[in-house]
Amino acid sequence: MPDDPKPTFWATVWAKLKWAATQFFAPGVALVVIIVAILLVAMGWKELQIGGLLGKLFGKKDPEQRAIDVANSVSPDRVGPDGKLIPQGTPDSKGDTQAVVVPINDPGLFSNPDTVTFTPPGASKAVEIQLPDGVKAKDVEHVIVVSPEVTVVSVKDTSNIPAQKIDDLLTKYGS
């Protein structure tokens, strides 16, 4: 068997350059992203989030199950008298009903900040919910539709709007 040919000088240099680029490229880009983020926060962009970008840059994989998938899974303990799983939307013997969870559509750059849209289960088009005065779409964590006329709006923990203010506004305007 002939010996494997020894790599050329340029092939060795190229291999070492590729290794250095993969080892130093991501931290270098991350440093630039962090510096830009610090500058933007100093200029007044208080709600800047770069964690997802940095995670992608360093190769963090997306989770196998999203929180909404977990919420929509039916517990194996939720069985009816016939031994079959009780589907979502159907009450069990205690009257408890597991609701179907749908995500809120992320607000776009040109979206109305005073509304939130989502597509209810079984519907083909999105529903738009008017938010109370002072509440913006970026502050909304989830919307619970009690009936088509009654909604409950919850703000994120990180929002500067207190939850009591939302409740007061909803009571005041009759939603």
C-alpha cells in the first residue's frame, strides 16, 4: 500500500486558518453584537434582547418541544369512564375542561400596537383583540377568551404596567 501523501504547505495553512476562524469567529461576532447592544441601550433602547441571537451564534439548538406543544398535550391521567383519553374542549367528570392553547401572532414592525391578533382553534382567519388604553402589544403575555365578548389580558412579568391597572381598565371599559 502506498503511503498517504503528505499535505502540501498551503493545505496545512488552509486547515489551520479554518480552525482559527471557527474558534474565533463566533466570539468576535458576539463581542461586536454585545458592544452594539450596549450602545443601543445607552441611547434609550431599554427592551433590547440579544440572548437568542447569541445562542444561535454559539450553536444552541432549539428545544425539542415548545411550551405551547406541552400545554396542548393531553395528560395520560385524563381518561373518561370508558378508559379513553378525554380530548381538549370536553369536560371530565369533575367539569374541568382542558383548553386549546394557540399562540399570539407576534406584532410586526408596522402592526397596530394597540391590538393583538391570534387564530382561534378551528378558525381560518385571525381575530383581533383591542387592548385597554395604555397597554401595548409588546407587553401582552397571553389573552384568554372567556366568551366571544369577554377577554382577559395578562401582561408580561417584565412589563412596567402593573397587572392591577389592566384589571381596572378592563372593569372600567366593560370588557
